[in-house]
Amino acid sequence: MFRQALLVFLLAMALTLPLFQGETFNYTYVRTIVIHAPAVTSSGGGVLTNITLTIAYPGIGRVYFSALPLTELDTQAAARVAAWVAASLSGVNFYDYDYFVSMEANAPVVGGPSASGLMTVGFLSLFFNTSLKPYATMTGMINPDGSIGPVGGIKEKLDAARSMGFTLFLIPYGQRYYTYPIVNETVTPFGIIRRITYATIDLVEYGRKIGVDVIEVKTAREAFQYLTGYSIACPPSGRIILPEGVVNLLNNITLKILNETSRNIDETQGSLQYISGNTLYYSYVTEILSNARAYSNNATHYLGLGLDIIANSYAFRSLVYSTYSLWLTRILSGRISVDDVVREVNDTVNSASNLFGRVNPFKLSYFSLEAYIDNLASYYDSLILFYTALNSTSLTSQLSTLAYAYVEASLLPDWMNLVSIVSGGPPVNKSVVGRQALTLYSLASTTVPYAETLASETGLSVDSLTLAGDYYSAAQQALNLNDTLALIGLSIYASAYSSLALHQMFSQGQAITADLVKTIGEEAYCLLSRTNFSSIMAQIYYEYGLEALNASSLNEALAAFSMSILYSQAVQQTGVSALGEITPFTHTPAPTTLPSTITTSIPQPSPGTYTSTTPGIPVVTALIISLIALISLVIGILLLLRGSRSTR
């Protein structure tokens, strides 16, 4: 454990060193707040950490992190997500400020992103010039879409908060009933026998017994209400009328898909006689056909109700299933080989790649650029699925994955028409777009690995996490290829599906609730309206979320709302942001009295208000520190390798 802690320190020192080489900070506006977050140490005990948060203007979106003694790297990464979400909710440009996080704890190593929800509220309080209630704190991970994600060690954190006098404790929605380990020791003549059993408690009832009001919260905006006594104002959510050209394109693609699905189903049904001797595969193909018909019928039903986007979603799935069943039947009857299918998919994916070379994306309007980005993300996804299928050893798994890749790529020529149909939005700035791409990728780099780690530790697995991992892998490929635009779309998809996966895995063993989905939908509309509906993809995904919610497809709805939020956050950083406002919020039985009225806007930095200048480190000193960091990094790697050899 000591060796791991030392390695984290050495790596962190080497990674953060460039920040100190010749940096000069000239700020005209600085605000600081100290928050107190319960945490769990590497040994599993509860501890209270003191976190000092600072925002400084003017900045360029840098997030500096300092820890004493040590934190794990995911804690540091989560601080950037907290700053990003707080800037989005408050309506300021993330890149106009620099952010400083200093964490101190009476423990050797504090790990995990569980303090990031509280960090978000802390940054919000700095932007809105409010303070946190001295008797209140929280635990919970902040997701890029502003939702509060699940964390571990909640009972230990609750106990730590109570021991320090806190009487209001916020926890992530869905984690009220908490399962924790109990270690039982029995002393025998031959030594101590330890047995671990597990108990589940109601944290709300447990909190009441020890004098703490425990409340579940879904979003950072809700947490801000309880911890400060103020609400971030948002208009009531409602429907969005998409441009007529978008709706017509959508419906034309849906009808085209349904016609092709019908042809596939008819041909497969007529070919079943050739595989009737193979009872197992005959039943299997029949089941796939049944699924294709069900999805096709649902698509037709929702199309008739005017739910155009959810109809298209069901139609897409009907085509995947019908294509899969058709290929499988042809292969089993000996009319084609798997290699024939691979060649057809390969040609289709390659043909789709040529679509993007015909357009200069940085000469498009912002709306058109967003459509281009979303299509480019779909192309990368089809490419990743194609290579995934090639590595599959199962015929059914390989064919189903190839069918998905094929359908996705084959529809891209139709979807690319969206680029020419939509227009409007803010001006396109290539440097701003590049900055957005790296920031969105950093958000995905926090949530996806964390979700995968939790899934590994808990033994839980959901399809959305597999999707998130696929999109994240594609984003890494786009980063390696320096494909900025694909990086934006893929990072948004990866973050949205990892957030969905986290909510699915920790919904108390139940499905995602409509209450949670509605709340995230309200967040999506709030951000859309405050950015003056300046993102066409945010509008489309928000409407998709509403339709999916009406169709009781809650997982789809949550993912769509998350993507809407992330697209709005991206456009917000181009300069279209509108400042947020706050109004009084009373929580009973909070022992405070709030003012009846308050003027609500974020104070704007004015030159001369505050000046803080930190001289740059001299070159000689920087070189010495660089040498020390390099030696530290080498020592850390050697220690890790030595530890690995010892283990084996």
C-alpha cells in the first residue's frame, strides 16, 4: 500500500510539473471557499477532508490540484468535471476562469471522485457569491451531465460527518438502501478467525437515529438548493418544435428503413425451409425475426403518434435484427459465407468514410457542424464495431455486430443530408472547437474508467457500459488520429452512456425511474433555454428524450437527455451563454432564515477589483525541479515493476 501511495505521488508530481515552469498569474478577480467533504481512506475508514476551492479571472480553463498527503488520480480528474459543470450551470464560460483545488485530509491516501459533487456546489457558490450552510455536507460523484452519480462507503462517510457535527447529509439518488460489510472476529487457540458478513440499512432511518437529516439528490442543482438555500432559476420545461426539414428527413429515413426491413423479413421467412432440419438455429432465427417484427410494429405505431425520433430508433433496431436474421439464414443454407458478409460491411464502411472528405466542416454554420460531428461519431462507431466483429469467435455474436455496423454505415449518406438542411447558430471558431474537444474527452476519461472500475468491483454489468466503452475506445482512436470533430461527438456519447450505466448499476437493483429521467430532462431544457437553443443537436436529443419518456423507454430517454446537456454545454463555451440566476429555496427543517428577496446574478469581474500576481519560477529552479521529477518518475516505475515481479 505504501508503495502504491508513493507511486501515485511520484506520478502526480511528474504530471503536474509543467504547470510550474515559468507560469505567471495576473488575476483581477479571485474568490475562495473552504468546504468539508466526508471521504473514505484507502483502508476503508471514514474521514473528513478540508477542500479549498478558488476561481480566478481572467483564466484559460486551467484546473490546478494540490493534495496533502495524497489522493488517487480519479479524485484529481473529477475536479475538472466539477469545475466544468459549475461553469455550465452558472452560465459562465469555463475558459474565462482558472480553478484551484487544495485538499487536505488526516489520512495517508484519499481516493475516488465522491467529493466532486460537493466541489461542484462549492464552485457554484463562488460564481453566485453564496455560502454553504455550516451544518450541511454531501457525498456523490458529479457526472458531466450534472447528475449525481453513485459512490461507495456512504455509511462510513455519514458517520464521519455526524462526528464533526453535521446534521444535513446529501447522498446520490438511488443509494438510500446501502449494503456494507461487517467484520466478525473470533479468537481461537490457533489464532483469530475473521468472517465478513453484509448488512443492508436504510440510510435515511439510520441518519434519523443519529441526528442527521439524510436526503437523496439527483443533480448538482438540487444539491446546491439544499446546501446553500438558493435555487438556480430555470424555466418550466416543454416541447421543442424542430425545423420542418429535420422532421421530414427523419420520417423519410424511417420509412426507407421500414421498407427494407419488410423485404428482409419476407426473404428470411421464405428461406427458413432451408434450415428447418437444424432445430436449434431454426428456433433462433425465428426468434430474431419476431424481434424484428416487434420493433417494426413499434416504429409504425409511434410514427402514427407523431413521435418521429423514437419511431426512427425502433425502425433502426428492426433493420439490424432483420439484416442479422437474413445473413444468418443465407449462411446456414450455404448461399453465402461469413467472408462475403465481411466484404459487404467493409465496402459499406469504407464508402461512408468518403462522405466526410467532401465537406469543409469549418466553413459550415454551427448547426451544420454539429450534424457533421454527430454523423462522424456514427461512422467511427461503425468502424469500431466492424473491427470488434472481426475479432469475435462466435458466429452469432460476429454477425449481429456486423449487422449493426452495416446498418449504421449504410444510413450515413441519408443522415449527412442533415448537414445541408440545418443552418444557424454561433460563429464557428476552429481553436474554440479544438479546445472543446479536449475538454469533452477529459470528461469522458473520468466517467468511463470509473464506471468500468465500479462494474468490475461490484460484479455488475449493463449494456450501456459496453456502449460507453466502445465510444470511448473510438474517441481514443480519434485523439490518436488528431480528428478533433470526431473526438467531440464520441466523447459526448461516451460520457452520456457511462452516466446511464452508473445510474443503472446503482438503482437499488431496480430499473431507472421515471422521476430521475424527468429531472435530467428538466436539466436539459433548462440549459437549452439559457443558451437560447443555440445547439440543433441538443434540441434533437432533447426531443428524442421526451419521446422516449412518453414511450416508457427510460434508458433511451436518460441517455438522450444527457447528450442534449453535453451538446448544450459545448455550445455554451462558444460565447452564447446567458448568466444564471438564483432565488431563495427553503428546506424544512433547515435551521436557517433566508431573506425574502435577493438580487440574483453572477457578479462580473471588473479590472482592479482584486489583483494577485505570482511570479514565474526562475529557469534554473524549474530545471532542477524537472530533474527531480524525472528521477522520481523513474524510481516510481521501478518500484511498481519490482512490486509486480514480487507478486508473480
